[in-house]
Amino acid sequence: MLRRLLLASAGAIALSGAALAADLTRPPPAPVFTPPPPPIWTGFYIGLNAGGTWTSSTSDDVTTVPIAAFTGNTFPGPTSRAAALAATGTVPVSEGGFIGGGQVGYNYQFGPSFVAGIEADIQGIAGSHGSSSRFGAVDALSSLGLPGNFATALTTVDSNVDYLGTVRGRLGWLFTPTLLLYGDGGLAYGGVSSETSISGQNIGVNLGLCCGNPTFFSSGSLSNTRVGWTAGGGVEWLFLPNWSLKVEYLYYDLGSITYSAGFPAPIARAPGVIAPGTVIYALASQASTRFDGNIVRAGINYHFNWAPPPVVAKY
């Protein structure tokens, strides 16, 4: 009986040893890797941008009309009408230059494919100074049978956008988990300035006998902050968990301004029918310009992501 028990125990020990040996020689189970979750765009970000800008409106309008006549002249006389026409017209002005600044925003990703957000930016503009001139000449006394007596005027316009900011809503679609295509639009504001100067002269034999070919000059300017709208779109690439690059286009429109360009008033220069220093007639000038344009820029953003890192492997 004892012998049987010893043999049974020995057999059990042998079987368990064999099983243990098999377990020791069996390779460990392979780790089960799960792909990391797609990048999460939700959160705040801050960044820098730089690019170029150019205007859409490329001309300013200047209008001049006679408003008074002196020294017994009829109103409006042919000379004042000619001077007003010479100082009226469209002056070509084109602005463009380098633009650079910063932006801050917030994104919210809903679902696997869509991102909504809001972004505010402000940037300075360098080299956007636009200045141009227009020369006009009108025969003043041809209607009286005295040709060759001209009213001439040189009109110079200077327009500029000093800085530009926007507050825009954004809505985008994820072409891939790291590549966002978006459109945006909203408020635009900027500091603008414009100045117009007019210099002219009445030239001719008869005008010289009258009053020494009188000259005139006037100027006016306006500088303020304008508010308008903007719209555009772009593409943004999340190349690292916290960093992205973007390229975008924006159109902005800050509206039009109209301001007085002064009151040109020719003054007699030499003895004649009219005494030197006498104001012969007066004009009134007005200038109008529109501030709208295009922006193409690139930017880099840092995304604040406080979420814990995902677990990427299980055993």
C-alpha cells in the first residue's frame, strides 16, 4: 500500500515538473499595441504671423468746385471753372508691403472631423505707404476767343494703413487628423490716414496782363481708426502635439473716407487790372479714398494641451 502511494506521488511530481518546464520554455505573450488617439485640437493657442498685403482699391477721387468770385469777376467765371476742372479727377494710388504680428485663439474639436474656434490678431504694416500725383490743364479763356490761357493743377494724394487687426470666427474640416482646412470671417479694424494737396496756376498772356499768372495751393488730411469686416480661409498643420503651422488668405474692407482737401484761392502776383495780393476767386476741394485689401501670410502657433498622455500599449 505504501509503495503504491509513493509511486503515485512520484508520478504527480513528474507531471507537474513537466508542465512547469513547458511554461518556462513558452514565449511570453506579445504586447497588444493600440494606436494613439487622434490629435485633439481643443484648447487655447498663441502664435506669430508674417506675410504681405496689397490694396484692392487703387485710386482716390478728388473733386473741386468754384465757390466764390472777387474783384468784380462773374461767378462762376471761365477761369474759376477751368481751375476747378484741372483740380478734379482720379489719382492712381496703390499700397502694399510687409505685414507681421501675433494672434491668440481657442479651438473646439467636435467629432472626429470638425473644428470651430475664434481668433484675434493684430499686426503692423511696413512699406504700405502709397503716394501718387495727377496733372491737369484746362484752357481757361478759349470760350471768350482768347485761347492759350490755361489753368493747371497738380494733385498729390498720400494714403496709408498703419496697422490692422481682426477678430474672426473659424470653422474647419480635418482632412487628416493633423491637417485642418478652414474658412473664417468677422470684424476688422485698422489705423488709416490720407492726405491730399493741390497746387496750381493760371497761365497765359491775358492772365499775365490781368494779374501776373496767379498761383493757388491747398491741402487737407484725415487720420483715424476704421472698423469693417474681413473674410478668408487657410490650412493649418499640427506637426507636433503642441505646434502647428498655417498659411492663410484674408480680404479686409475698412470702408471709405471723405475729407476736405482745402480751399484753393488764386492770388494776383503782379500789377495789372487787379492789384497784387488780391484774391481772384475761391475753390473748394474734397477727396475720397477707400481702404480695402488682401493679406497672404504664414504663421506658427503653440497649443496649450494639459491633457494626460495617452496609454499606447497593453499587455
